[in-house]
Amino acid sequence: MRRVLLVKLAHVVVVLLLVSLLTTVMLELTPGGPAYAILGESATTEQVEAFNQEMGLDRPVVERYGEWVRNVVTGNFGESYRTGQPVMEVVKARMPVTLQLAVMALVMSLMVAVPLAVYVAYHADGRVDRAWSVVSSVLISAPHFVVALLASFVFAVRWKVFPVTGWEPLSNGLGPNLRSAFLPALTLALGEIAIFSRVLRADMITTLQNDFVLAARAKGLSAKYVLFRHALRPSSFSLLTLAGLSLGRFLGGAVVVEVIFALPGLGQLMVQSIFASDLFMVQGLVMFIALVYVVLNALVDLAYAYLDPRVGKVRAG
Amino acid sequence: MSLTQDSDPEVVAATEGGDGLAVLAQTRVDPVTKLTLKPPRAHGRVIVWLATGWLVVMVFCAVFADFLPLEKYSAPVGPPRQTPGLRFDEPLGTDAIGRSQLTRVIYGGRVSLAVGVIGAAVAMVLGGLIGLIAGHFRGWVEAVIGVVMDTVLAFPSLFLLLTIAAIFTQSLPLMVVSLALIVTPSFARLARASTISFAQREFVEASRAMGATHRRIMFRELLPNIAFPVASYTFLMAAVIIVAEGSLSFLGLGIPPPVPSWGGMVSAGRDSLATDPSLVFVPATVLLLTVVSFNILGDRVRRRFDVRKSSL
């Protein structure tokens, strides 16, 4: 176990170093240099020179990279050129929104996926199972913006149950907050429900073949008891890993949903920064998200290795 | 992830090569789990044919778009915001400034399909080679490749695409490259797993014992065997790429106008969602049907060719 931990840690550090390298280099790669991208096409040579000097962009790349890494380690992800605000400040302000969205989506999807998967695993090949198979195929394929617009159309435009766009922070009350977060979370959750239910169903069916299930039933325990109390736990490894990974995916991948529902989260920030050519913000944000994502994935991997000792060193990629 | 219900591998094995009668004789109901352990039927066949049909139509329209009797996609051809209907003139309606939805959907499909197919093919070749090398050489080569792949995977895919869009100006080749990039690690992972599983077989060992060079082992022994399993995932990856392209276009970071794109059409129609939902749902439905078809077909192809037992 200790060895796995060390290897994982080394892996994470190396990947993060490469990511930090990439984010420094990406500024170099803008055609014409970051100065032109940020100041605009019409910038004069003097403006560009002044900008480069001010931002320290005329120093060698290696020196800048070293400084970037030192900054990141101390929590300084750079500053926006437009507003001068430190990236971390903006991220801290917007993180709760994306986080709440991700957690809500995860909870919603688990609440639906687990009972559903248990049911279809128990009644495998039944009508519900076959129907759900088709439906889940569609849900998995559907792009977020399609689902979002469909949900928005039905529940916000036609039936007016939820607001079309906008975010009510918790300070405005729990009710409005949940109302504004429901449709976006639902959009994200629908795709995950399909994935989670498939994984859990497959694992449950395998678990149900075991003798201990037969033994429990023979002892007179009800089907529901056996399913939920005996069979569910050993079947949930893959599901839990997937759930952890999904959380990470939501944090970085809710971009489209945030844009459609106008939620002031990290994804919307990314899109706005790109359109405003705020490259320093983009650089810092990408580094931050990658950091969170890599650490989260590593934690999930470790948890999985801890829960299931059989896994060991079987890692792909 | 499988569409059909192959739940019990033992049953599948037991019925392989059996005739109908033997198959029937082995049907039984498990009293505990109530699973009817019958051999897997060919259900879902209709859906697979529908999916294939849809894709054939889409590809045909995309390839022969210029020869079809369509209006131009950038010129207004009729009253704006016409709803779709069963008629010959503009069956899919018109958009906000009167352009033909049908034409725009077909030309948008051109972009999406081209990007999806070419991107998936590029990723398959690139990822396949990378995985082959990693799986064959193992050791530090595999470790380095693994780290590089993980760096790409360290970014949520849309974020990576957005970053690339932030740096460079968008164009068709760049989109193909960046979309292929996000899918390459998946292919590499698959190729590596397949290579490792084949590299342990006797014929590879024999080849090595006979003094075959690395190149020969990789390309004559391993590659032909991993080719099918790796290629079987192409449809699924194409679906992923098409969704990603749609999202990029939706955010305005895809192919720049006047070339229509499905995502762009959805984005443009978003403001009129309340009044003219067809502006959004015509391209959205076409996109959805195409992606679902790719997924269904890809699932079926993958199940046919994938060597690995697990369905994940």
C-alpha cells in the first residue's frame, strides 16, 4: 500500500509539472505573442514592449517557468490583465457555484441510478431493463447543451416551474437557490444516471451469481434485504470510483450548462476570459482546474486501491 | 458499455456453437436472482439497422451536398421562422433570417461528420501506435508514454479544447487535430492493454526467440491482432468527437461563420426558444440522432471485436 501511495504521488507531481510547463508555454504559442492577443491587433510596438517589460515576458522562458511554478506552489495563479484581480480571488468567488452544481448533480444521479440499477439487475432482461437500455443509450450520447435546452424548454419556458437562467446564491434563501440550481444539475445528472446505472447493473448481476446470495435467500431473508444489504456493497466499487471521477468531470466540464443557464461558475469564467482574450486568467484557471482534477483522480484511484486490494498495480495508461 | 444484455458469461460460453435444441435445453430460471438464464437473443437488431440507415443517409447527404437540389445555406429563401412541416418546400423550416434549415443542417453535418470521422481515424492511428509501443516495450518507455497521456487527460476535455481555441484561431485542420488529441489517450490505453494481452502469447514469444527485431514483432505479430479491437472503438470515439465539436460550435469557438454548424445553429436559435423552438430543436435533433446512431453502431461493433472480457 505504501508503495502504491508513493508511486501515485510521484506520478501526480510529474503530471502537474508537465501541466504547469504546458500552461507557461501556451502563452508563447499565441500567434504574435501574448501581447498582441491581450492588447489587440492594433497595438503599437512601443505598447507591446512596455507590456512585455511590465509583465516580465522579456525574460527567458526557463526563468519565467521557475517563477510560475514557485507562484503556483504558494497559491498565486497569476492575475487578470483586464481587471488586475488575482485569479485565485475570482476562482474563490466562483468555485462555490460550480461545486454546488457538481455535488447536486452527483447526489441526484446516485439517488436515481442506484435503485434503478438494483431493480434492472434483479429483473435483468425484463421489459424495464430493455427499455432502459435504449433510453440510457440516448442519454449517454446526448450533448449537454441539447439536454439543457430541452429541460429548459419544458420546465422553464413552457411550464414555468423553474427560472430560465440565473443563479440565486444561498444568501438569498435556500428555496430560490435550489430552484435556480435544479435544472442545470438535472442536465448534468441525466447523463451520469445512464452511466452509473449501467456500471452498477453489470456489477450487481455478477454479484448476484454468488453463493452467499443464495445462502441469504435460503435463510429466508427477503429479496429487498438481500439486494440492498448484502449484494449492493460488494458491487459498488466501480460505481464509487466512477462517481468520484464524475465529480471531477463536473467541476471542469459544466461549461456549456453554466453558459446556457447563466450561472456564475468556473466554466462560464473560462469562456468569458477566452472571448476577452484575458490570457493570464485562462492560464491560471487552466492550471487550477488541472490541479484539482489530477488530485481528485489520484484520490479516487487510491481509494479504489484501498477498497479493493485485488486491484494493485493494474493501471492502464 | 453494452447495449444488449449479455449478463452471464458462463451461459454465453455454454451456448457457443450449440444448436437450437441444445440451447433450449439449457434454458433455466435461477430461483434466487430470478434471472432467466437463456442465451442472448439478437434483440436490439431493429435499432442497429435504424442507426446504420440514419448514418448512411447523413453521410450520403454530406458527401453529395453540392449535388442535391438544395438552396444555398447563406441566402434567405423564404419567410423567416417557418415551422417545419410535411411539405416539399422547406420541410425543416427556416431560421431567423429566412435561411433554409434543411440546407444548413446538411452543410453543418458535413463539418461535424468530417471532423468526427477524420478525427477518430487520426486518433486511432496515433493512439494505436503509441499504445502499441508502450505495450511492447514496457519499462521506462511505457512510463513516459503513460505520463504524457495522463497530462493530456489531466484537463477536462472541454477545458482543453477551450484552451486551444484561446491560443489559436479556429480552423478545420486545427479542430480535427485538437479533437483527435482529446481522444488519442483512450485509443492509446486500449492499444496498450490489447498489446500486453497479446504479447504474452506463445507466437510472440516464439518470434522473439527466433531473433525477430522489435519492429517485426510489433508490426507483424502484434499490430494485426490489436488492429480490430482498437479500430472497433472508432465509432464510439467519433461520437465523442462530434459532441465535442457541437459544444465548441455552440460556444462560438468552432468553425467561424458563414459555414453553418449544428452547434452554431442551436446557439443562434437559443434566444427564440420561447417563440420558435424549432430553430433550436431541428439542429439539436439531427445532432442527437447522429450521435446516438454512432453510439449504437459503435457499441455493436465494439462488442463484436473487443478481446477484453469486461464491458467497460
